Amino acid sequence: MDLPGKEIIDLLTYLLPGFIAAAVLFNLTPSPRPATFERLVQALIFTILIQVGVLLVRWTGAWIGEHGLALGVWSENSRLVWSVVLAIALGVLLARFTNHDTLHRVFRRWRITFQTSYSSEWYGAFSQNNGYVVLHLGGQRRIYGWPEEWPSTPDSGHFVLAQTEWLDGEKVIPAAGVKRVLVRASEVEMVEFMNPVLSGKE
């Protein structure tokens, strides 16, 4: 059944805070973009949470006004502004939790789940790494360095390595005069995450 134009506009206006929160979340995390229907469901869930937050803000403002501190008159513009503010805040908060595995870590302790919030094991390994890496390239080449940036997936993107050294057997060849090295992820056959103590560099 086709909805009239006004009803579509009203629906999109109602869901707008949820879409804003989802856009912030997806732009601050490496998670793959869901299908259209899943985006709509997420936007609806986010919108409900945001509307609850708006109600709490309104009730808090009214309570403060009753106790002698007038904050102004609540209006449709006030509701819109607070919806956008809370949408951005929700998106940023969820991105923070996703990128640091915050909620899933708590749920794993409670044995509710064994999953992580990372988009893949690849991204999770690099997110939790706090040390140097050795990248194994084709032709038995190995390069050692500090990963300043890394790709979200192993089949696309590039590594940005600083403080690099080439490893040839037991011999270490410093990359003299080189500030950073850009390595294509598709050329990497294996990654070693070095223990900071064993690597001799903190």
C-alpha cells in the first residue's frame, strides 16, 4: 500500500534522530553497513531511545522550573534540538563502546555471550595490540615496525608502519631515513604481534 507523501515525510521526520545516531555510529566504527531493512529497524530502535531521553530532559526541565529556576518554554523547536543533540551523543557513545568492546566485555564476564563488538577478529587483534608488529610479505620478506594505521579488513587498505626495520633471518636492517612505510594489506601473508618486553621497545 502506497503511503501519502505527508505520511512519508512525517515518518522520516520521526525517524530522523535514529538515522542521525546510526550515521554517527557507522562513521566512527569499521562495522559493515547493514542492509536497508536493518538500517530502518536500527533507526527505529535508536529513535525510541532518543525519544525517551527527550522526555527525561523535558521532565527534568519542568521539575527544575517548579523549584524556582525557569529554563524557558518547551516547544517543538526545543524537542527537535534535544532530539538531534541526544542522537549525536548516542551515536558517539555507542561508537565508543563498540570500538573498545566495552559492553561485550561486561557481557562475557557475566557469561551472557562469547562474542566481541569488533567487526572481525582481524580488527579486534589490532585494536587490542599495544606493541610492534612483524608483517610477513611475499618472497620471505619481513618488516618490523609500529602500526600507526591498519586496514579494517585483511584484503583491502594499507598498513602505515613507523620505526621500521627489515628482518633478514637473524639480521636486522634499519630503514635509515625512512619516516613511515606504506604496505598494501593484500601483500601481507601473516602478522606477528610482538611482546613489548621481548621486543625491547615500549
